[in-house]
Amino acid sequence: MGDFFKSTRFKILLGLFIVLFAFMLRAAWTGGLSPELEQGVGIIAVPFQKSAAAISGFVTRYFQRYVRADEIAEENENLRSQVNELRSQLTDFETYKQENETLKQFLGIKEEHPDFQLEPAAVVSRDQDNRFSHSFTIDKGYLNGVSSLDPVVSPDGLVGRVQEVGANYSKVITILDVSSDVGAYDVRTRDIGTVSGNFTMASQGACKLSYLPRESSAAVGDLIVTTGGGLFPKDLVIGKLVRVGTEAGGISLYGVVEPAAAIQDLTDVMVIKSFEGQEKQ
Amino acid sequence: MNNRPKIRAAKYTIYCLFMLALYILQTTPGFLSIGGLKPNFVIPVAMAIAVCEGDFPGGIFGAVAGILCDFSATSLFGFQAAILLACCTAAGLLTVYLLRPTIVNFILLLAAALLIHGMLIYLLNFYMWGYEDVILVLTRRILPSIIYTLLLSPLPFLAVHRLHERFEEWLEE
């Protein structure tokens, strides 16, 4: 085995290790912009991932319909072939209908907030290790004007922010991620806190509203929205309180927030490329 | 005419395409997802190449697998690539000098590599930052994900082993 450490193969592998380590240091230094090597991977992988995500969505929808068709077939064997024929026609129709509804909802956001510059994007991949953060990759990058830290929303509410941006893709961390902090307030009581990820709550699809004053009257069902500032626009819906408790030590209260956006199942999102008062990195 | 370089090039191109195809499946939303857990395919492929082909190809494909994992993760780019390069090189060396390239040895080496990879991610990305309930990452995400990956790992190993044997036959002809 000693020969290996004197060989050219070892020197090449050691060189590669040093290069990867250098990439890691550079990534830590430059923050939100992906290294060139990673962007190269993105240029190759993202189009394939986009197709795979589309096929996966189609197959899932198809099988869901197939289960229903089986139930219908049991009731009426004679109509099975006719139902199958109609189903294949309906697949296209329902896809268009769903897309139309999503776009209509996004148009609603635009009408409500005329200062928003929006970029529609599709979720093309989800991190294999994402059980607690639900982070994902979208098919839009800096070529589409997306920047690091841009807020990401769905028609229902805030989803997260862009963590890292490449040429044709961006990585999004959601509000369920432990590294995410969003200034928020309770619409009814006007109490201010911070919404951030928490491992226990994230596994149930919820996040934590911390630092509520001890005397706060925040209650289950209250709507939580963003306070605004440089990173997120004001009054974006985050979700509603499903539980209120006292922090260990009793200094402040916390709330469990159920996000308004269905973060685990999102297929389409909107990136807010610019809004009034935005701080760019 | 000597076709060996061409056959070798074809073999490594097929390994690359195989790994890319499995990576796309691995990151496809909802694919093989059980309660939010998904298996990792690219690490078993890199480990299978290390076991079948030895230290140098193993190290290179370990780095490629790590780059792909880094691409879909939000951690620092290069982190997983560096870990997997080291693990797959070590596995390749062990197979060349000490172990036979059998499926049992492959699973043991893969389990060790996945544990090292998972524990380093846990320690450096989560534990050292002092997050609340951080142990849940280990018990509900990293360890179950390792088990899920190990359960499916014989499939990529058998595929790589088959390809390796077929190409070795062509090289001997």
C-alpha cells in the first residue's frame, strides 16, 4: 500500500482534494454565488431535472386518476373503455386548468403589490437530505435576474428565500430551515417576533415564532405576516398560529406557525426579484 | 489494432451516464420518498466503482458523486466531494490490498462511508451551531437515510459489477 502514496495516482487525487477544499473556502467567502464548477454541473443537470420533475408529476397525476378509474370500472364495467379515453383527454385539460389557476393566483399577488417584480419558477429538484428544511432547486438563475436573498413566495404565502444562485438555477431555503430568520408580527395583537426553523416543528411542516413578549395575548388562529425590512416585503402572509407556549425560563412566549404555503408539495413558486425598500446583497 | 483505450473510455463514459441518470432520479421530487426520506444513489455507485475498479477511479468517481450531492444541497460546495473522494479512495485501496470485491464487503464499506459522511455533515453543519433539538437530525434524518440507502444499494452495485465484468471480458479479448 506504501507504493500508492508514492504514485502519480495519489498525487492527482491529493491535488483534486486540495482543489475541492479551495472551492469550499471560496464558496464560504463568496456567499450566495455558486462556484463555476457547480454552475457547470447546473447547466448539464438542471434541464434533465426539469424533465424528470415534469415526468414525475405527470406519472403521479396519472396513477391518482387510474386508482379512481378502477373504482368507476368496478361500478360500471361497460363504460371502462370510454372512461379511459376521456381520462387521457382530461389529463391535458386538467394540467392547463391547474396552470391557469396558479397563474391567476400569481396575478393576484402582482395586483396587490404593484412594486413587486416577479419571476415565475418551477421546482426542479429537492435535496435528497431535506427532511427538516424542505429546501429545493428552481429552474431560474441570474440569467433571469434572480439574486441571492430574493424572497420566494407561492400564491398562499411566503415560502423562503434564495440561498445560492447559478446561471440557470437557484437554491431556495424555506422558512422551515433552521438557518432562516424572518421578522414577523401577529396581525391581531401587533406583537413582533422572529419566525425561524426548528427541527421538531419542521418534521411536522411547521416553524417557530420566537421572542413574543411574555404579556402577549397571541392566540391560536392568529395570522402571522412579515414585518418587512430589507430582506422581505411587509405584510407577506407567513401562516397562522396553531399553538402558543412559554419558552424555557419563562422570559418570552413562542408560537408554532403553520405556513400558509404548502411547502412540502410545491411545484411552482414566484421569486420576488425586487420590491420597494429591498436591500440587495 | 489495440482497442483497449477506447473500451476503457466507453466504460467510464457509461459509469458517468449511469451516475447522472441515478442522480436525476434521486433528486426528482417525490421519487421513492417515504415520509420525506429519500435514498442516495450516487454514493453507492461511486463506492461500487471503487470496489470494482480500485482506488484511482474510485476516488475520481467519489469526487464526482460528492459534487453532484453538493449541487443539490445547500451546504458549502466541495464539502461532500472532499469527504467522498477520501472515503472512496480508501475503499478502493482496501479492496485492492485486503478485501475481495464481494457484495458483503461493498455493503460494509458503503455503510462505513455513509456513516463518516453523515456524521461529518451532522457535526459541521448542525451540531456545532447549537441548534435546538439538533439530535433529531441524526436520529430522524441521517441514520434512517443511511439505512434506506443501504437497503437499495445492492442494485447499483450489481449493475456496476455487471458492467465491470463485461468490459473486462472485452479488454481480455
